[in-house]
Amino acid sequence: MSSIGHIIKQERLNQKIKQSVLAKGICSTSYLSKIENNSTVPSEELINFLLKRLNLKIDKLSTEDENKFLKSFFVLYKNALLQRDKEWIRAALKEFSVRKSYFLQLNNFYTYNLYMFRLQLILNERIDILQSAYEMIIQTEENFDEKQRFLANLNIGLYFYLNGDYYKALSRLEKSLKFVNSASNEEWEVADFHNVLSSIYFKCNEFFNTINHASKSLMYYKDNLLFERAIDNYIVIGASHKKMRNYVEAEKNYNLAKKLVIDYKVIHYEGMIYQNIGSLYAVQESHEKAIEYYELSLKSKEENDNVEGYLVTILSIIKEFSKQDNHIEVLKWCEKGFKAIEEVKNRDFTEHQSYSCHLEIYKALHSSTEKLEIVLKKGINYFQIIHDDRHVQKYSILLANYYFKESKFKAADLYYQKAIQLLYKQNLITKWEDL
């Protein structure tokens, strides 16, 4: 069975065309459905009519050619996952996306789509593109072999992770644990799996598991001189120790990451290292030291034109001054944040609205204004929409405290309850007895 039915369906969905519209004058809608589900073999003439209506040209490869094609694509896939250079990935993908390929072997089509989906996730493609690829995998995964199931769980887990559904992501990744050493995976693929799993465990507050899996991938990355990936692992291990209040171990791992940055001149990681060291001092209430490292981070990110990193650090500085009730410095840094957002609005940076919400809240909190209630409600609503539970909880507590001080006890109770429900969700419980 060939892949042509799946290709037609995927392109129809991408173009948002209904089955009845595509089939009109060519075949019945029910027959088109069979074609798309690969439950029938259509004639070449019928295929050509459907492709023409979709304005789609495809290459029909021989079995030998498609095996060569897939082998070549795997090399791209491997380099992309190990290097994570988005510009290089986009350029390399152009060679493979000029024309769509018609796989005679359905198994090759499945594998190709699994590789492509992972690359699209790295590139953080548009939501509609990712949704289409996700749905295709979900609809065909019952036909996958063991290696493909491994890749599918990994990719779907990452898809959920990027959408903020961390526990659904973890459930998918854990399904692949039984395949990791048995699904004909190369050593680098095993390391990549442990690296991804460690990041998801971190988001789920499972820090021992984070350290365990990050340490496994770290061994491979260090041995193979993949310093950027090793730095990622040191940072997540350090962050896990920080969460567990093992501050000495946290600093040790951050410094190991810093050493790699200096020794191998991985300059674009410098700001991230300083940011994490600053956060380590912040959690220990060393405000001056924290701000010192945040400012070093800010300087590095500015030099490297790291837009999002720059805003992360500005927000971190604001938090430190907020802890000290230093209203003047909070408002000064808020203005710097707003200015930075204005400068990047025309760039391909979609996260500026989140930072605007944070800045508006801190500005209202430290100003002599009556807008705090309005700004907090607006912020909580926005973070609910984007499924950012952490900030919904955080700002719900702030709003509840505000209402309590204003003797608006019913309103305070409402937002305390919202924060408590999110606490339950984070701990995967429904009853207070299980805390």
C-alpha cells in the first residue's frame, strides 16, 4: 500500500478544503474517504485529478530511490537534533520540501513524517501546521512498528510539552521507556530521549528523575564533544538541585556549564548561565548578588540580540526589587521592559504579550494607582487562555491577598480557591488529605 491517500488527506487539511469540495465531479465523498484512509487503491487517473485540484505536484519514487531519500533525510534529522541550529534546519529542509514525495512503501512514509514532525517542533512551526502533523500521526500510529511507536511517543510528548500539557507529555514519554533500548535506536537517539524526558520531568516537579535522565544524556554529549547539549544538561541538573534546595550542588553544575561556555567560546549560552546563577542567589535572598548576575546576563543577551532572554532577565530584576519594596527601581525597570517590547513587536516574537502582562502587573503593584485589581484580572484571564498555570496561581494569590486587605473576603476566597485547585493539579491530587 502506498502513501498517496495520506498525502492527499494531509494536503486537503492543510488547505482547509472539505472532502465534498475536493471530491466534486471527480468521485463520491465516501470513495475519497476510502482513498484518504488507504482502504482502497485508486486509479492513476483519479489520483491525478485530485492532485490537480489540490494544485499539488509530487514525485513518485522507486523503492530504491525512496530508501536513499529516507537515509539522506535521517542524516539531516540527526544533525538537526544534535546541533539545534534553526537557520541551518530551515535551509536544509528546503531541499526536501520543494516537491512532495510519493512513497510506495507506507512504512517509509510513516517514518518520514515522524522525522519531519520533530523538526517542525524544533522550529516551533505555526500551530495549524503542528496540529495537522499531530493528527496524521494519531490517526496512523496503530500501524507503526516498534521504532515508529518510540518516535511517535517522543514527538507527541514534545507536542504536549510545547502546549503546556506537561503531564500528558510525561505519560507519552514514559510509554517509550520500554522501547528506548530495544527499538534499534542509535546511541545518540537514546541520549536525545533522556534529554527530552529530563526536561519534562523538571516541568512536572520530579527532580530526582530529572537529574537521573539528564545525567544519562550528559555522559553521551560530553564523550562526543557536543558541548551545547552538555551545557543544557548541566543547567537542568543545576536547576533541579536548586528546586530541592541543594544549593552547593546547583552552583557546582552551573559552574561546570560556565566552564564549557568559556573554554569552548559558546558565547550565546553566557547570558543563560548568568541568569541561572542569579536565580540561585535570588532564592537564597541574596538580592544584590542576584541583581549583579542578572545585569551580567542582560549585557550578554543584549550583545547576542537574545530578545526573549533579555525580557526574562528584566523581569527577574524587577522581581528582586519588588521583594525589597523598592518601588522606584521596579518602575524604572518596567519602563525598560516596555521599551524592549516595543522594539521587538515587528519581529517574529509571539511571546511579547505575556511579558506585557507581567510588566503591567508589577507596574500597577508598585504605583499609587487603583488599577491593580483590573490589571490582575486581565493577566489571570490571559494566562488561563495560554494554559500558563504557574502564573495563574501566582497572580491569583496576589489578587486574593489584595481583596483580603480590602476586606472583600468573598472575592479573596474565590481566588484563594483557584490557587489551591492549581496546587492540587500540580501534585496530581484532588483531595487535601493527599497533600
